[in-house]
Amino acid sequence: MTTAFVVNSGSSSLKWELVDVESGEKLRGALVERVTDHTAAMAGVLEELGGEHPAVIGHRVVHGGSRFTRATLVTDEVEAAIDELSALAPLHNPANLAGIRAARAAFPGVPNVAVFDTAFHQTLAPEAYTYAIDAAVARENGIRRYGFHGTSYQYVSRAAGELLGDPAAKLIVFHLGNGASVAAVDGGRSVETSMGMTPLEGLVMGTRSGDLDPGILFHLGRSGVTLEALDGLLNRRSGLLGLAGTNDMRDVQAAAASGSADARLALDVYHHRLRHYLGAYLALLGGADAIVFTAGVGENSSATRAAVVAGMEAFGIVIDERLNDAPSKDARVVSSPSSRVAVLVVPTDEELEIARQAAALL
Ligand code: ADP
């Protein structure tokens, strides 16, 4: 049995899982909260494991910039590069790095592997990742689209390919969690995705606005709103929360059902944006073999799935109401047999993907 220890180190939490790589079974795991000292927290985990050493340790790292195109064995030099990339992800990379350092200290001799959220999207073509701004400014500041949720997309697109019996399938994958994005995947390669230089661009999310006119920032800035306040507005007080007063999709749906006009509008905006991207990615891919839904909302909300593909029969997309409404935890087809484009629900498993990618480097 090859076991991988999977670490998701946040600024004040440490989520870990011990995974049997061959069977995919989760052997142990916990979420340690209110972490102030990652080294002490990791020492606590080591104690909980009873001194048992995994074969490999896989770390979730949010930003790999343009440098990391795949999972990478951690060395001092890789640590330094992740540190440098903190400029692009100031909230995440330092916390991820603290987890890496703590694990290297707690488990001497066990290889550590960094698995980047951005890596899967390094296959984007220049026309997809380039922002149309002054090229010198962009170059000097690392400004380009990177995309996120890559570990999830990698896991889900492989599983969707298996379900379809076609690893070369063209897929439009909606990862709809608290953070949300969509990717166009052609034969296992990401060709477009909705998140950009940061996870703020694209879809309406739990608390993030997604796409908006950047002119809004100048308008608010000129009226005296500070940079910090703008950051808080767009990242933490927008999206479903900003429109409906809650970031939990279940609560928004319940409020809309009991007549809240704000919640109804929030759902309409959320769906409108999803349909906008679906149309765009159908065009980019020249048609898709499947539309795939994953993460909290994508896996559990049949209403969201139905709203995204409603009225798209002209594009060969026909959902089967009964299949779509049937609760299940398995990867499954929810489109009608007459649908030219399959509609799939594929539960994501980022921890297992990190475990597999880490073990593959052994
Ligand atoms: P995270 O991005 O934090 O990992 P998840 O992938 O767990 O988030 O997704 C969280 C979202 O999924 C929440 O908005 C939650 O309301 C939503 N969700 C979970 N179950 C359901 C459901 N049955 N119906 C609608 N939304 C759901």
C-alpha cells in the first residue's frame, strides 16, 4: 500500500488526509482550525499518526505562476519560487508555504510534492491568457490569466473521459463551489478558463463578484473608497452574498422559493453568467461532447444544472429531468439519450488527485 499525506494549509487552518493511493481510500484526516503556528500544528498531526510515515506528502499550492506546469518535488529552490509567487497570491501562497516547511521539518526523509491550482491551465494559448493592456506593464508585473481549480479540473476531466469512454472528449467543466469557475478542456488539455490572474474573474461566486467593468473601481476610487475596501467589496461582500445576503446556495434557493425578490435576482444573475460562458466555450471548442458539473453546487443542485442548459436544444443539449433530479453520489449521465452533447455530474476529489500526482513523482 502506498500512502500519501495530503496537506491543504491555509492561513489559520490545516486540513490533512492520509490517502491509500492505489484504492483511493481516505484512511484518516482532520481539519485543524485556529492555527497560529503551522510547525506546532504539524507536530500535532505527526503525533496523531503515531509516528507512522507516509510514502509521500502532497501539498495544495494555489499559485504556480508561469513557472510550474505540473506537480513538482519540493526543494529549497522550489520553496523560494513559491515564496516569490506570493506577490500573485498574497493570502494563499505564504500559508501553503508554511505547511510545506512544517511538513519537511516534521517528516524528515519523506519527499514533499507541490501540486499547483494553476498548473493545469498552463496549456492555455497566448491569445487566451493575454490581457489587452500595455504589454510592458503586463510583463513586468506577471499580469496574465493563470486560472485556478486546476487540480479539480484534472480529476474531473479524467473521470468524465472514463465515463464517456473517450479520453479525447471536448468538455465544458463547471466547478461550482463557494469559489466557482468553468474550463474548456480539449483532449485533457485546458484551452480556456474563467478565472484570471486571481480567482476574482469570471462567474458569480459565493462572495466574489466575478466579471465586472474595471471602470467601476476607478469610479469608486475617485469617490474615496480605499484599495483595501475595494478588495473587501469584490472578494468578500459580493457575489451571492452581496446580492442576496447569504453566500450559501441552498439558502439563496430557499429564499427565492419563499418569494424574496433579491434572492430571485441573485439566482437569475448567477445563471445568466453561467449560460454566457457555456455559449462562449461551445464556440471556442467548436462544439462539445459533454457539459460536466462538479463541486458543491454543481454536484448537488439539479435546479442549477437545469437552469444552465435550459432551452439549448438547438445546440444539441437536452437534459433528462428524471435523471437530473435523482440524488446520487456517483459520476453519472443526466442528459437524455437524444442529447447530442452529454450532460454529466462528476463529483470532484481534489485530495485524491493531489495524492495521485504526488505519488506519481516517487
Ligand atoms: P468550496 O468551494 O468551499 O469547497 P463546495 O464545493 O463545498 O465549496 O460548495 C459549497 C456550495 O455548495 C455552497 O454554496 C452550498 O450551498 C452548495 N451546496 C451544497 N449542497 C447543495 C444542495 N443540495 N443544493 C444547492 N447547493 C448546495
